[in-house]
Amino acid sequence: MAERLFSTEDREIITQAIRNAEKETSGEIQVHIESHCKGEVLDRAAQIFGKLKMHKTKFRNAVLFYLAADDHEFAILGDAGINQVVPENFWEDIKKEMLVHFRERAFTEGLRKGIEMAGQQLQAHFPYDQKGDVNELPNDISFE
């Protein structure tokens, strides 16, 4: 079961990374972890993206970090708004950085680093709006 891979402390580190990343942006970040990927990893990430209603953010600037722990597969999926403005190899660069940590079984650190990198781009392109910004999606990790 995927939940067992992450201690309470690990979950708090990841959740805090999401909060920190979202602090200065209208963008939204979610993490979904499951044991096994049901199908092709990007297709499964897209299913989860829809299931979590991430495509319904005001500026279409949500980012999903999907991890199938037992299958050693992961994907990062950004919505249309963020994909229009990030550099060409942005998601691949984040994946490479995360892989460095994942290969050492440092999954929490890999996720924290990836979330931080995504947050920097979200902050650059979708700055926080004090007047009308609300947290549109939960910061908690979802498990399946």
C-alpha cells in the first residue's frame, strides 16, 4: 500500500513544500501516490488529474505530481495555462532532478525538490493576487 511508504513526517514535509510553493502564486500543486500504475503512466496521471478536478482552476495552472511507487513510475502533468508559459524542457528537467533523489530511495526529498522547482515557475508566471486568490485545491497528498 502506497501510504506506508511515507511516514507522517514525510507527508508533512511534502504538504509543507506544497504550501510553500503555493504561497506566492495563484497556481495549484497536488501530489497523488499509488502502489501500481493502471496503464500508461501519463494516461493514468491524466485520469487522476481529471478525477481531482485539477483542470477546473481559474487560470488552468495546476500541476500534478503522480507517483506509482511499486512500479517505479512517475509523471508530472501541468494544465494548459502553465504549459503555455514554461520553458520547453521544463517538466523533463524537474523529472531528471527528482530521479537523482528517487534512485537513492529519497522519495520525499525528490518530491520536495520537484514541487519547489514547479512552484518557482508558477510564482514567476502566476503571481499571488492578494485580493482574490483562494486555495482552489487541497494541499494534502491523495492516495489510491
